[in-house]
Amino acid sequence: MTVNVETRHAIHPEHAKGMDTAELRKHFLGEGMFKDGEIRLIYTHYDRFTVGGAVPAGGALTLDKIDETRTATFLERREMGIVNIGGNGTVEAGGESYAMKQGDVLYLGKGTGAVTFKGEGRFYITSCPAHHSYPSRLITVEESNQVTMGDPATSNKRTIKMFIHPLVMESCQLVMGYTSLEEGSVWNTMPAHVHDRRMEAYLYWGMDEDSRVLHLMGEPQETRHLFVANEEAVISPTWSIHSGAGIGEYTFIWAMAGDNVDYTDMDFVQPSELR
């Protein structure tokens, strides 16, 4: 079987307080999503958000129907955002063929139908429920909205590239982009924040095999951590901060869904407030 789906149930913050390292990783870390010749999905009960990977490895893989949604096709009542983090590849959907280079993002609207992945791409998949059908669109790196933030003095100078975002295009719930740290900067998303209106997922990539990101999570006054390797994802509930520092160069893909698509809707938590 080329499509494998794992279900993750929602965790209450009071439950998370008592988790050890193995439990935290079991519930919040997405490991092993990118395997040659397979589509691997994690279907979560956080806003029914789904993350996963498709690695056709020169062949073709099709995502059409999964038991978890009980719909005729996966995208019957959903939208999808795809990032190619590998070599050149192609995605076919809705009667169209989209050639994707590394870093390109493809948005597929509600009702698009079956999705086929081809070529040497490594495709990161995100999806959430949708109430309206917006046009599918390929957004290249050059077409993204780019913002540089941070400062070398605070080790967080970074470039944010916005793709599925109100400044670039319309979507129902899904907001997606990625952030790259400049050389010598290691901290992402500091000061940390939470947003009770939206859940979020992070995928870390572009890292050496032995490198790790120390990802901070948990309630602001009850923080926890995960050591995250290349091409691993963190599922971030609405009550959790999401911040981290890495060993060497890395990029993280952020994707979120919930009550709004306002990227600036954040409740900041200053470092002095964290525990």
C-alpha cells in the first residue's frame, strides 16, 4: 500500500504537563513521513489538520481517498498546500500538471479530486477542511511575499516567504509559508507566541543529517522541548508556544488553520515570561 495514514488525537494542556519525552514525541512529533515510494499522512484532531509526505522517487504516487475523511476523494471538502523540498517534480490534479522546483508551493482548492505526485520531488503535504472552492495555483519562490526580520545581535535574522497567504492569494483556512535563518542566526520565532484561534504545524528541513533543532513547546508557563531532525514535523496545538534554536542552517515550513487567516494574529510571550 502506497498511502499510509496515522491518526493523532487532540491533547489537553493538563495532560501534556505529565508527559515524559517518549510521550511528547509520540503525540507531537511527526517522524518518518518521507519514504521512497509512499505517501505518509498524519491526520490530526487539531482543526482536522493533516500533514505528510509524498516521495515518488522517480515514479508516480496518487492520493485520492482515505478512510479517515469518509469522502469520495480526500479533497472533496478540503484544500491542500504542497511544498517541494526535493528535486524537480510534477503534481497532477484537476486536469492540470504543475512542474515544481525545490521551494515552490502548490495550492489545491476544495473539490480538486485525485492528486498525483511524480518525479524526483519530495513533497510536503498540508491540508485542512474548506468551505469554499478557490482556484488552484502554483506559487514559485519568486512570486512569494518576502519579509526580512530579526537581527544578528539577537541571533534571529531571517527571511519569511509567504505563499498561501492573504498578501499573495485567497484560501479558506490554510495559511502557509516558510522561514530561513541567515548564517550565524539560530533562533526562530522569538519572542514566542500563541494563537488560540489557530493551530499550527512546523516542518524543519535543509539540515545536515546530524543537526537538530531544539523546538520549544508547551504552555508559556509550562514549557517542554523536542529535539527535531531534518524533515521532521511538530504539531503545535493552539495552547502551545512554538519556538526553537538550531545547530547550523535550517528552514522551517509553517502552516496553520483555524478561525482566521490573519498571519499577525499572535499573542506574544516575552522571554522574561517563559518558564
